[in-house]
Amino acid sequence: MRTAEKITALPGRLGFETLESLAYLGRLARLVGQSARVAWLAPWQGQRLHSQRTFHQAMAVGVRAIPVVSLISLFVGLIMALQSAYELRRLGAMQFVAAAVAVSIVRELGPLMTAIIVIGRSGSAFAAEIGTMKVTEEVDALETMALRPVAFLVAPKFTAMLVMVPCLTIWADFMGVMGGCFFGVAGAGFTFASYLEATRTALLLRDITTGLVKSALFSIVITAVGCQEGFATGAGAEEVGRSTTAAVVKSIFGVILVDLVFTALFYFTNRG
Amino acid sequence: MRESAADARPPVISVLNLRVSYGEREILHGISFEVRRGEILVVLGGSGSGKSTLLRTLVGLEKPTQGEVWIKGVNIARASPSQLDQIRKKVGVSFQGGALFGSLTVGENVALPLHEHTRLEASTIEIMVRIKLEQVGLARFDDYMPSQLSGGMKKRAAVARALAMDPEILFFDEPSAGLDPIIAAGIDALILDLKKAYAVSMVVVTHELASAFLIADRMLLIDRGEIVAMGSKQELAVSANPRVRQFLDRVPEPQVEDELSYLQMLTENRKTRR
């Protein structure tokens, strides 16, 4: 009986989880919409922009991430060079190492690795900061002072991330190519100039722009999930830990999902 | 005589048949009361009585399921967000832990509402901040971070921030909770000073009896979501209502109601909660 009940309950659970996920997407979309209205419409209506807070967030999200992003991208570029050389050597085609690294970094790994780093640094920080503020009643205090928490806390983060994450991605692309260059010069018979030339010819503008569009979308996902999890924090320190973890895990999933959708989209619209 | 002069003016807060629920559980079961201009109304109640829910509803953080809450002529239960904002700019709230923003200094905390809602110059705001901090006895602490303050100082800073926009109504959530008697007495004295200096109306939610009797003009006792007693502090002190007497005389709840329920409690199958 019990087993049969469990089996018949499965479609119900599936339906429930699907609806819950759609509701979650709705909450994220509402956050994005409210922030967009504050960030872009409100200045025309005469309300004040929180530019100092946005700047402060941009420093934390972008500038302070440069060392980590540089190192990781450098290593990833090196890894990609090594992996592609492993196969290309057997085919006697080592001159394609530069192209392999360039395409994989600029189109996929640059945006994705940057997004993962930003999730770990900033996505978790957003959830923890807003979650803690919820627990200490600071979010309530903002509301009672007629300061909308979304306008005050979330909109600056969105603006900062939308500007900084694509910039970090460009930097990551560059460092990735440099990492590949290191291997190319040391072990694949390139010179510095010939490697860069090979990279340049392998890349199309389309590769760079698709990478940047993806990184902008990633930044929206990361901010929305991080802030939403922060606002959904219950009472107590344990809840803050839980919501921070949830923010990171859901952001990673969201980023990969968006990556899949838009990579497929770019593929099907550019087959010509 | 004195009473009727104060009663002639319309009440600053008017609550009619207020019902508030969290999901399916109703916390407040149809409460009605008034707060008169310039008075300190103390809301007494035990844990779980609904007094925190009442305060949260009065400041607009919870929406009632039924009833009306009139503050300065606006029913905040049905107000639009912009109307609610206008009321909030005239109201100051001091939360239980202070709820100071940890990333800002004390001075920046107090300046925040002025900075966001007015077009005053930074130097003017700074002077106003210093005035408010001096009023609460934190004159030289404007550059301190909230984490560097003691519990009593945090509460004082929270009061200074609540005063920043010169509100007409002040709400206090457990102002003396967790403080030693001396510091708590300091907060009580501060509340009385504010009443004299600013002629604000105040609603203080607390369960500290000594503070309540010191600062209150009128008191109201909430128990299990209903008002059990309301009146001046003298009236409550001599009330014969058993729940009031139990609260004021600090009588603990009886341990066992009867043998049957005791046995039931011991032997029933408890459902495990998530």
C-alpha cells in the first residue's frame, strides 16, 4: 500500500515542484522589474539615484574581484591550451591551439567562469547581507522610514553587476588568452606575436558579443537569486547560512540554464 | 477636567475591530482602542499575546485581515503605498534590537532619513544629527559603528534615528528589554524627556512593569489577541480582573489544569514537525 501510494503521489509532487519553480521565477522577475523601474525610470520622475551606494557595490563586485578573476582565467586558459594540444598534437595540428583556446574562452569559459566566481564572491554576499538585515529587523526599519528595501538595497546591486560583470568577463577573456599564450609560446612553437595573430583571426566579433550578452544575463540571474534568497531568510543565524547556500546553488543552476538556452539560441540563429 | 481638554482633540491613532492573521492563525481578534495626542500609551502583554503583531500592524509592516487603523486621518490598512510613505515620514520607530544599519556609522544612521527624504545641505543635516544625538545622550558618538556600541547605547541611537524627521508619533518595541535596571531607567527617563520636549504621542510595547508604570499615561493589557484591560495606570493597578492581577502580580501559569489533560500530554502521539 505504502509503495503504491508513493508511486501515485509522484506526479503530484512533480506538478507541485514545477509550480513552485514557476512561482520562484515570478518572484525573481518581480525583483528585476522593481529594480529596473527604480534604476531607470525613477531618475526621470525626479527621485534620487543612489549613486554612491551603486559605486560602492561596483567596487566590491568588480574591482576587488580582479585578482581572483585574473588568476583563475589565466589558469583556465592554460588548461584549455593543454587539453586541446593533447588532441591536436596527435593530428599534427598544433597551430590550431591558439584558435581552440580563443574560441572556447571567449564564447564559453570566460563568461561562465567569471559568473561562477562572481556567484561565490558576490551572490553569496548579497544573500548573506540582506538575510542578516532581515534577521536584525534592519529591512523592517528601512520600510518604516519610507525607504523601499528593493530600491535601497537591490537596485544599486543590479546596476553595479550589470556594468561590472561584462567588464570582468572581458578581462577574463584577455587573461585566458594570455594563459593559452603562455603554453603556446613555451610548448607549441608559437611566438607571442604569432599566437596573438592566430587568436585574432580565429575570433569573430559575434563570439565576443555573444559572450558579453551571456555575461550580462548571468549578472541579472546572480543578483536576482542572491537578493531573493536574502529576503526569504527566516529568523536566526542558521537561516542566514541556509539562504546563502541556497543562493549559491540556485545561482549556479540558473546561470548554467541561461547559458544553455542562449548558446542554443545563438547556434540556431547563426547557422548561416 | 484635564481629561476632557485632551479628549476634545481627535485621537492621533484610532484602531477599530482590528484582526490580524499570520496565514491561517488569527493573532489579534478584533481590537479597538485610541491613542490620544501627546500621551504615552503602554501596551502590556506576555509572550505570544499579540503585542508585537499589534505594533507591526500599527507601523504598516503587517496588513490586517479586517478592521481599520487610522493614523493622522489615513486608514493605513487600505492606504496606497505613497500615502503610507507620507505617514511613515511623520512616524518614528525604535525596534527591539535597535536595528541600526551595521554598515553605517551612528551619525550616518541618524542622517539617513534626512538624507533621503529632504533636500537639506550636508552641513545642515550634520547639525541636526548632532542635536538628536545630544538629546539621547550620545553626543560624541556619531563616528562610532553600531557594533562598537553597548546594548543601551544602541537603543539610544535607534531613538535618535526615530527622531530624525521630528515625528509626531513614536513607536517603541521593548525599549528596556535586555538592559540592566540602571540603563533601563535611563531609557525611561529619556522617553519622559522626549514627551516634555517634543510633545509627541508615543506607543510603547513592553512587558517590563516598572518601566510601564513609570512612563505610561494610559495602559492597555493584551492577552491572547484581545484587550483585557485599558485605562489609566491607576485604574489598572487596582483592577480586579484576574488576568490583569496575574500579570501585574507576577503569578506564574498554573502547571497542570487537570489530571486527564496531564495524562493525555504524556501519552499522546506527537506529530514530528519539519
